[in-house]
Amino acid sequence: MAFRAIALAETRLIEDRFPEYYDGKQGRLIGKSARIYQTWTLAGLLATKEIMNNPKHIDLFSFESEIESPGCRLW
């Protein structure tokens, strides 16, 4: 089912010129304020395809443990 969803998304995204988001109850309308040719939309599609084709590559997109940054603490 996931591979079918990716194939459908790939076709739609190419035809719709990689919009920022979709609107509507069924998610079929390109958003009124959506910008097209969004690189993050394409990057998400490519990352999804890579993870589905080779699940070991999930390590490229995740961290084993939580990383603490000294500039990002909440007191």
C-alpha cells in the first residue's frame, strides 16, 4: 500500500509542479496560497522513496540519541 501511495504522490506532484500543500476535504486541490516548485516537497518524496527501497538508510535521517545544543535549552 505504501508503494502505491508513493507512486500516486509522485505522479500527482510531477503533474502539479511540486506544490507546497493541498487543500480540500479529499486533499485534491492545490492550496490557494501554495507555492509551486518547492524543493522540500521534492526532497520529501525522494527521501521517502529511498527509505522504502532501502530501510537501512533510515539511519541517514535519524539520530541514535537526543542531541543537546547549548544554545537551545529551555529553562
